[in-house]
Amino acid sequence: MFQPQSAYAFYSPTKVLSGNKALENLPVELDGMNAVKPLILTTPVLSARGMEKIVASAFGDSNLTIGVFSGVPPQPDLRLIRELYGLYRDNGYDAIIALGGGPVLDTAKALNIAVSGRPEDLESLASGNPLTKKLRPLAAIMNLDLSGCEMTRYASLGPLSLTSPALIPDLMIIDSRTVPEEEQKTMAATALMSMTQAVEACLHPARNPLTDAYAYGATRFIMENITNVMRNPSDRKGRLALANAAFFAQTSFDNLAPGMVYELGMAMSRSCQTNPGLIMGMLLPHFLLLEMRKETTDRKDLYLFIGGPEAFAGTMAEASSRKAVDRIVEILLELQSIVADFPRSIRDLGIKKEDLEKIVAQGSAAGVRGEHDPQDIRNIMEKAWETRF
Amino acid sequence: MNHYKEMQPGSKPIKRAYVALMLWFVGRAIEAAARVDGVVKAEFDGLSPGFTFSLGVMPQGPTMIVGKDDQGLVRYRGWDPEGQKIDLKMKIKNLEGAILMFTFQESTALATARNRLIVDGEVPAACAIVRVLDIVEVYLLPKLIAKLAVKRYPDWFFGEKIRNRIRIYAGAVFGL
């Protein structure tokens, strides 16, 4: 039966521009948001790779003046935001463009809070007070080196965790020129994180038709493109598909509470300084097997998302969930054969067995405690530690 | 502050000049086609008296303006919208989008679907103008290129197409 739940809510305020020459729409889109002087934030690495010049050239013939700050560090802090606040105010900027993922978006979101009100609003929001002022326009230009929270309401700045729907960027641009080839392992990690967000959204008890639609888009984009892009990183359409998948997955994730694998991946990543996407990829099959064994989910069509409509239609209902897990394991095995140093287990990522208990006990996976049985968490982590795909 | 600079991105004069030339040529070709081709004439007859439209590139042109005069004849009215009452404004969002259209890599319909155009005016009038543009492109371009530029290449009688094409080129180039 295709019927919505009795009540649900879904929020995604982002305008998406994806494809050939999407970047050139920036001036007119900013104009539509009453912005005429944007400040572009990016990292020294992306700047050195020429990304900043590509974005600047999109403003050719627009008569706009733009500012570029290309010094966003991997760990942005409040001191940087205060410096950028002065720069933004003194030079009359009226919009922010974040070029790149992770720390760039964290910086852009935090700066947007500061310049739309006062820098003190950051601490205020981190302590749980809501934002009272409408934020200035924020555009995000996505690539494939992502933290998983770029297009969501979450940002972190050192010890500050910022959460507000107002932080979600107004505009997202995915242009093949600004989704450059990254290291295979980085692209694989981003895709696996998106996959985890989408699959957990599929199985989430509070899922709704719109989170399903976004999760379906994300999983199909990933499953149909991930191995092609890893084999041939110059596949521009494939990279564009994976960047789109990240947006789809993050949007479904943003509308539901973070799932167990996501939270565990983030917690383990903090403890062993490894890309969380790789950890999530290793944990995901074990989580799905646990869900299957416990029969806690009423979702019988996960294989539609993972395998696609034709494969799903050709599979007996009782074998469907198992096929979904098998397909994900197949993808992991393919990635191992294509990507150098791709882990076969979370052990390969430097996680020690004694750390597992610590992660549960010390509450570094705080978000999942209470929502999930600690024994389940322990089981999944142990299985992922013992099993080598 | 380190790593900071302010810049004024440059212009793209060659691309602008190419698009300006194409708009000038297409504008004059529409005027000629309205005299020569019955379908184009009928499309304009269906529009309100004095109807004028512009097709231009945001934010600062180039632009072409075409409209009906007091006698109902279709006239190319130059590039400057200043002082002209324009009923329908079709704006290409940026120069690169205009280049894709005027190098016939994208048809008008495809460009619209890909969010490259903004239409400010009545939708039926915009649809009529898109149909006119398609017909004019079929006359102006060799079949191989025109097939890329239009939604459907029409099945016209060859002799009539060539005759009309010569008259439209003469009208567009020499104003005959």
C-alpha cells in the first residue's frame, strides 16, 4: 500500500543546481537572494588545485566583486570566525559561498551565524538557545571529500556543536568542474558514508515518503556509480552522481535522528582518527544482519533501494533482505580489489579490540546509547572487528 | 589577513560579441521570416497588437528586441530595451548558457528544461516565441546543426524551404 503515515514533516530549503555550467548560475542566484558581494571560503589545497579560479571565472561578466579566503584549516576554531567576521563586515560582503566540504562548510555556517547577528550567537546556539535572526545567503559548492553534514542543520567548530535548521545552505551547486578527482579512498569513504545515511534512513522507524524518496535516490546513485568511479576516477558523470547522492543522503539523514551505524562510525573515527565513512562501510553489513535476525524492521523492500527495481522484482520476498546485505558486501569486496589499502575490517583501520568496549563504556557513542541496546552495539562492533570481508 | 584577496572577475568579450552578433542576426531573421513563412506570421498574428519581446543575457545583455508595429508587421527593434514597452522578457541566466544555445549545443526547449532561461511574461506568448525561434533556426541552419537546435525538425517541402531560406537570409543580412 502506498500511503503516507498519519503525520510527518520534512524540511529541505536548499535550491539545487547540478550539471554542466551550473556554476555560472551563481551570480543570478545570489541576485535573487539580494546578495551582490559574496565571500568565497575554501581550503589552501582546493585553492592550489585551481578550484577558486574556476569559481571566480563563473562571475565573469557579472560586474560583481568577490572576496576569496583560501585559508580554511582542517580544524577551524572561534578565533578564525572572529577574524573572518571582521573581514566580512569591513569589506561589505553580503553572502557566503563555501567551496569544499567538511571544515569549509563548518566555517561557513559558523561565520553566517556571526555575521547575521553577533559572534556571541555561536556560543548561545551551542548552549541550546535558538537563533533569532534570519541568516544571510549561504551557497555550497560540493565535492567528493565530505564529512556527511554539509547540507544538514549540523556544524561543529572546535568544542562547539551547532544545530539549527537555519544552518542548511540555501543553494547547492554540483558542477563537474568543482567535483574533481579525489583519492580513490576519499571518494569511496564519502560514498560509503552517504550509503550508510541513506540505508539507515530507509530503516528508520520515523521514515516518511520524502525521506524514502531521497534515500532511494542516494542508494541508486551510489550503487550504479561507485565501482565505475573507483575504476575510472575521470568519469565526470559518475562523480557528479556520487556528489548528488551525498546531497540526497544528507537530506534524508537530516530529517531523521542519526542512526546507529552513523553514530558508531563517528565515535570510532574520533577514537582512531580514521575517515568515518570507511568505518561505516565496514559496520553496515553487520548492522543489517542484526536487523534481519531481530526482525525489528517492517521494511521488506530494502533490496529495491540497494539492488534496483529489476533485481528486486526478480527476487523472492523471503530472500530479499539477505540479497540487500549480500549486494553491499559485494560492493565492499569490489572496492577492496580496486582501491589501494581499502580496509577489509575495522581492525585494518587501527581500531584495537580493547577500544571497542571503551567506545561503548565511555559514552563516545553517546547519541546511540538509550536508543539502541548496548549489547547490539557491542555485537556489531565485535563482528566488524572479527570479520574480514 | 593571509590567504585573502578581493577580485573583480574579468569579462568575456569574445563570447559576448559572438552572442550579440547571433542575437542581431536572429532578430533580423525573425522579422524576415514573419514576412516569408506563413506559420511564423500566424504565430505573431495570434499575439496581442503591439506585442514586443526581448531575448537577452543576464545581467547586462546583449539583448535583441522584436515586436509588432502599428500595422501588425514584425520588426527587429535593436538591442536597447531603454524606453521600449516589452511584454515578454526571455532572459538567459548567464553568458555561458547563451553560448550553449547559440552554438546549438542545446535547443531552446532543452535550455529551458535545464533552468538556463527566465521568462517574464505570459507563458502562451513565450511558447509561441519558442516555436518561432525553432522555425527561424531551421531556416538559418543546415539540417545537421538545426536538428540539434530544435525540438523536432519539420518535414518541409525541400524547394519551399530553400526558397524561404534565401529570402530570410537576404532579409537578415541586407534588410531586403
